[in-house]
Amino acid sequence: MDIVNKKKRSEMMSGIRSKNTKPEQLIRKGLFKSGFRYRVNSHVFGKPDIVLKKYNAVIFIHGCFWHGHIGCENFRIPKSNIMFWTCKIDKNRKRDAEVLNYLHATGWRICIIWECAIRGKSQLLKIDKTISKISKWLKSKRVWIEITSDKYNMKS
């Protein structure tokens, strides 16, 4: 059972932004400070949060709930309207997979940053650590990096 009524839940969910979120702004600020120049709101397929054309790289900053981060403490299907949320999250995951497959097939390098990697008590320290990982990745020839809470996966 949900702890808030349906109207309040609707208000809360509609207040969540899809662009210019705080995690996006923090990553962009850190990249700019590190000397990287990028585009936001570009016309690249899948609408990545950040596009670094010079490095042929795109960065997605995924919310753990909305993108269904499996194994993350920030992702739980709500107890009310389970069928709706399960379908919604599954559809988001499927769309994410299609976008990533297309971008990879067309030669883009991909970085996925999960919200849990940059959220929490030591947020600024986590941001610095994440920016450092992105910087190293951009300067390398690696195709893929996925950054999650204190766990960094790099794939060639």
C-alpha cells in the first residue's frame, strides 16, 4: 500500500524533471571545469544528456528508479499499481537497450552514469571521482563505461 494518497503521488511524480536535473548539472559543471566542451539537447538519436562530438562520445545520466537499476537500493517497484510500474520500467529498459545498441552500431562511445554513483552523503567527492573516471575514459580508446555506486565497469 502506498503511504500517500493518489493525488499527492501524482503531484510528486509530475514534479520530477527529465532535463537539467541536479545530477546532470553537477556532471556538466565538472566536465566543463576539467576542460571538456560538450553539447546538451543535441539531435543525436536517443537524446543523450551530454554529447562530446570531439571524442565521438555520449553520456547518459540515468535515474535508478526510472531506468530500473537492477540491484540498486534506489530502485524498488512501488507497492501500489504494480502492473503499471512494472510495464513502465520494462518499457524504459527496452528503449534504453535499443538506443544504446543503435548508438554503438553507429560508432558512438557510450557512458552511462547511474544516479547512485553521484548521490548521497559525500556527493561532491563522488562527483570528483566520477569526473575523473569520465576524463580517463574520454582520453582512452574504450568504447563503453558504466558508472554506478563505487563500481566502475569499463568495456572495450
